[in-house]
Amino acid sequence: MKKAFRVVVLGEGKDERGSNRTLPPFAPVPHEQQGAMEILVRRALYPVLNDGQSWHRGLIKQGDGILLLQPPTLRLPRQPSMVEILADPNALAPLVAAALKPVRGPAPVDLLVATHDADAGAPAVIKAVLVVNTNLGTRVPLLQPAPEIQSWLARKRAIELAYEREHCSVPEPDEQALRKDAKAELLRLLGTFGGKFNARMQASLAECVSVEDLGRYDWTGWNEASNELKAALATPALDSLEP
């Protein structure tokens, strides 16, 4: 039996499911506690690990060979937010080292992925990730949905499936509105039938959106996400993983 591929996702939110997880560092994250970005990372990673095969919702029960783990934390009196950590190489480095280059024992993680919306805070995160990768000799990929994660999720059919609406009961998103403010456009689409937006439903959208819709617009950054993961997996440290 092939060993599960272990992944940690560092995202902007405390917990994309809407509440703080109480799991210890590197503990497996149950599916029902996984956030939208964690689900999207596994969706982008699956074809890279499986000769181009597309991820599908049936793999939720069958298993996709990808094990999401709880991120490590900093041992500080005040735990900084992930937004602060991602923009500060001095804070980010200990998390990367703990996951990929621990002082003792084998690495508990096969891949650590950093994520941040392509907004005003992105340049600081890009710089921090570059500094950490250079100093530690790691290859942490940075995924950046543009302008924000909702640009990957605001799709007519995904909304209908996640909210159990009839086919063709939700309008198509406006591309220019998505470019300007994807979250606002998603809220507009939900408002056509009174749908509520929260972290749980955002994760459901991440499961329901089709691979065709994810790659519909080049500017959203989805295709770059796949390339970033491929580059990370091509590093010598990851090539040497045992099956």
C-alpha cells in the first residue's frame, strides 16, 4: 500500500472552517474540519501525484492518497496570526523548519504549501517565502488566487451543487466583477436566492467546483498553482521520498 503524501497548508485565516482547530501540530485534519484552501490544494496536488488524473468528489470517501496535517505553531506568549507569520521570514522560518527540517528525527511533512490572496499584502509574503526558501534550502510553493480565493469558487454550477439548487437556477458570474472583488461577486450570486456565506459553505464550494471551471480564467492563478506544486515536487529532497 502506497504511503499517504503528507501536506501542511499555511493559509491566511485562523481556520477556514470558521473556528479554531484544537488539533496538535502535524495531526491529521479530519475532512469535516478542512478549509476551502486545504481542499483546493489537495485538488491541485492530486493530478500532479497521479499522472494527470483529475480529482473528483468520489475521492472524499475513497481517499485520494493525500493526508492533510495540522500546521505547527510558534512557541510565543502571543500567537501571531497567520497573516503576520506569512509576511515575516523570522516567524515563517521556524514553521518551515519544523515541518521540513526538524532538529531531530525525520521530517513529519512531505510538502508544506503557503497560500495568500494576490492582494496588497502579497508582496511581503512573496519576499518572506523567498527568503526562507533561500536560507533553509527548502522549496515551499506559494499559491496565490487572484484577486482572492473566491475567484476560484464563484461558479454557477458549484453554487447550485453546494447549496442544493436546481440546475440553471443561479446566474453566471460577471468576469469583470470577479476581477475587481471576487468575494463581493460571490455574495451577489448567493443573494439571488438568499444563500448564506460562511466558512463551511466555502469549503463545500471548493469540493463542488469543476476542474474546468477552476481553470476557466487564466488570471485567477489556478494554473500557476499547479506549476508551483510541480516545481516543488521536482526538488531533490522530494524526489527521494519512499513510496
